[in-house]
Amino acid sequence: MIQHTEKHLYDFLKKIMEEENMKNKGFKVYRGFLPSNDFEDRENGKKTNDYFPFVILRAVEFSQERENFNDYNSFADFEIWIGTKEEKEKDYINNLAVGDYIREKILEESTKDGSFAVDQTKEFKVTFHSDASEPYFYSRITFSVYAEPITSKIEMFRRIVK
């Protein structure tokens, strides 16, 4: 089920972004999208526009196919968006370094018992997505995992002939 796979990845991301070498950078980890931030909330001091730095995990596609009688292949494609605020344009590389760190950690844990397994036959890619938006920089990680399949309940009936 996609909910379980996404939750395992989200929990894993939260854990690695709290590790000693990342904790002091102040990354917030979100699911799907940044929180809503409307004008009224900002005026009442309830919300802020300061989301940086952030990491967003998003499930973008999942599929399942039946290979044999009770054998299923289930895959899920995910993307992770990284947003940072840097001092200078040349510091864009700091944003990509966070993507490299996340990629390294996910691949180190690529077969976590009861969690997720990265499909390493597909591309695991980190791309930079900013055009003259200094001081904000964005990159996107795309990868696929083996997801938990939904299986059919198969009941066998025996006919007793007397």
C-alpha cells in the first residue's frame, strides 16, 4: 500500500535530516506540499513565509502488476524537493550537496527490513531546478521503490463427491 511505503520514506527522511551533520542546518521535512500560508494567517501572526530550508517528499506514481498466480510486482515513484536559501549565487552547490547526502543515505538503506527497497535498476537522479531565483535554490531527487502490493484474497473451494 502506498501509504505504508510513503510513511516509511517520510520517517526515514526525518531521521536522516536530524543526524548531527544536518541538524544544525534546520531543515523541515514535509509531505506532499509546503503548508498553506494565506494572507489572514500571516496578518494574525499565525503563519510565516519562512519555510527555508525544506525537504518535501511526494509520491508521484504507483503501479502494480500480477506476474503469476499469487506473485505481484508493485512499484512507486517518488520525488524529493530540496529548497535552500544561500548567501551567494555560487553557493548553489550547497543545495546539490544536500541532494547528494539524501541519495547516499537512501542507497545505504536500500533494503531496510519492513521498510522500503530502492529499485536500483531505475535511475536515481538529483537535478537542479533554479533559474535566477537567488537567494532561493531548488533541486529535485527522483527515484523508484518496490512498494507493498495489495493482494487478492483467493479462496479455494473443494467439491466433495460422494
